[in-house]
Amino acid sequence: MSDATILTRKASKNASQSLSREAAGIHLSGPNANKTALVLVSGDPGQEAIEISKVYEKIGAFGTLFSDERLADLLTRHGPLAAVFVDCPLTLPPCVACQRPLCPGAVQCDDVAVAYMMAISSRVRRRGARKARPVNPQSQRVWDVMRLSEPTEDATEPTFSANLAPLVTRARTLQRRLNALDPQILLKETQISTALDALRQPLCLPDQVKLEYRRFETGLAMRESIIESMIKRRLLAPQRTDVIAQISGSVEIFHAFMAAVVGSLHLAGLTLERPESFREEDGWVHLPDLADWVGAATE
């Protein structure tokens, strides 16, 4: 096969991917749990409601076929996809990613990410608006510190906490597997609880939505209410009762659904843009920004 033919085929694949309005959302579970979920959506939230295309749940290992292989197969089968979003961190804290043989300490470190985090912490401390929370580049990324520096932001779990560290490893391993595909699939990151908080006012959701949607006693009703609000505000197209029940029935599928929604919003230019001072390799977390979105409640 000639180089010209290869280039033509790659250009064709890239063109079809750029025209695609399909997005996928992935919830990654622990490596030993069969709770990974995938939801596919389509549509342009800037012009039309989001449509749910496919829902896959309980994606785990099957014999010698690992869950990453099953995800790669599903994403390839339904591709090319314009965006694939995952609900856990994709990058490491600077100290975990560091390859230096000697550590000078955070204050003396010449790593740009560490310096950025220390600068944010110093700015918050000088502002004196509230007690500054400690910065730990062993467990936090720049994004974590940026969120903690906002006066109204609730405490968020560090990127490399005991709960999230195994998922970070899973997500990064999955990305390497997807790098081997043709065309490659690039994962993007969102955080579901923070995304729901960003959607709270535009969708008229309750103040405690980011806490309530996971609770055992009230979570199912809250997840159903979130989906109903999306339909009412014409962000999501009307769904069959069984589809709503499937998506709201578990936190895992709901997470994959919300990641797909953020992916669709991202394609429509309705997510927060990364500041110029924030390096891409530091791990930007995409969140909804519906300031320019025109949605209206149905009668």
C-alpha cells in the first residue's frame, strides 16, 4: 500500500470523525468489579436535544477477554466517535509522575505544575478569605488546587486518594490501549458531581444535587429528577420509560450517561475552556458551561 493511499485513508477517517456528532461516556469501575458502563449519545445541544443511542452495563472481564478489550471493541464498532469522556482522572499528580532521582522538596521544586500549585495556594493565603487548605503535590493536581481555591467550592477528593488511585491507573491503561487503535481514541476527563453542580441553575436542580444523587435512600429519585429536568428543558430528547429506569437505576450507568452528556456539550462548545496558563498535560477537567445555551421548559 502506497504512502499516498495511507494518507488518503487517514484523512477520510479524520474528516468523518470531525463530522460526527456522536459522543460516548464511560464509567470505569475497579479492576475486579463488573460495573464499568458505556453510554452513547448523539445530537447537537446547541441546536437540538441529545438522543441516547446505546447503553452498555456490567462491562467486565469475560474469560481471557479483559474489560479494556471489550471497551475498545465497542468504541471501534460504534466509531468514529467525536468525543469519548471518562468519569475519573487521566493524569497524575506531579510528584507521582516525577522521574527525578532526587527530590528537593515542594518549595524548591522546579516542576512547573508544582510551582503553579504553590502560587495558587499563596494567592489564596494572601487573600485571607478563608483558611487556606494544604497543598500536596503527591495527591493533588493543578486542577484540584484550582477548585479548592474557589471560595464557594466544596471539598473535593484529591486525584490520588485511596479511592481514586486504582481508577487513575485503569484510565491511563485504557488510554494506552486506545492509542493502539486506528484511528486512535483520545479520552477526555470530567467529574460528575462537579458537572451536576454546574448544571444546577440552568436545569433548575436542587441545591444539594451533587450530594443527593449518590445516596442510597434518595439517589434513585434524584437521578430520575435530573433526567426529567433535562427533558423538560429540552437538553435531552424524550425517552422511553424503560430507558430512564435503566439510566437512573444505578450510579454507574448514570455516571456514564452524564459523561456522555458532557461530551455532547463539549462538541457544541458548551463546556468551560482551559485557561491559557493551564498546560494540557496537567489534566484539564471538562465541565458544562451553559451561559450561552438557550433552553426552555416545555408546557
